[in-house]
Amino acid sequence: MTKHALIPPQVQAAAEALQMSPGIVSGNLIFLTGTTGSGPDGQMPASAEAQFHAAFEKIGFVLGHAGVDLNAVVEMTSYHVGLRDHFDLFDKVRREVFAAPYPAWTAVEVAGIRRPGAVVEIRIIASLEG
């Protein structure tokens, strides 16, 4: 089986510095690195809703580099700090982002996320067959 890194040119330097790939294509599947809702400036918005929107925008950006969009997502795992505090809001944003058939989804509450101030990290598996 072959695999290759999915690294949009705009994040090439950051991916090299961190020695990681925003995504890996293996066969017909795309595996994305966990994505938080930091803004383009690297700062974490104070608003949970802003973080949710930013995370999905970044996911769409990486998927777009593979020639697909958020409709290609087949599975999502979301890791939440304070899940019960913002679950309904996250679910509202999720419903705005995805259309039927909705991806399989697991939501997990965690004690913390590596990025300070982050309330969510989203991991995605998508299909190149869209």
C-alpha cells in the first residue's frame, strides 16, 4: 500500500517545523491530523463557537488540497474540554457543516488539549471517492 502526505503549500513550513503531515492519503482514504480552532494568526479564539467554525474551515482547506470537500468525510472523532458545556453549540455547527448522509461521529470529553485555550480537537477520515 502506498501513502503520501497531504500538505497544502500554505502550511508547508509549519508541517516541516513540526515534522508532521496535516493529512495522509492512503489508498482511497484521507486521514487528517487532529485540528483545533486556532485562527490564521495562530491565536485561539476565546469563543467556543469561533473555534468550532475555524476548525471545520481548516479541515475543509486540507481536504480541498486533495480535491474533495467536507462531504467526503466518513468518520469524525471530536475531543472536547468541557463537552457538556458546549455540546449543543458544537452539534449546531456540525449540522451546518455536514449534509446527509452524515459522517459517523464519536465525541469524547478530555481533560486537556495540547493547544492552550482549545476546547475542541477534531480528527477526520475522508474518502477520495467523495
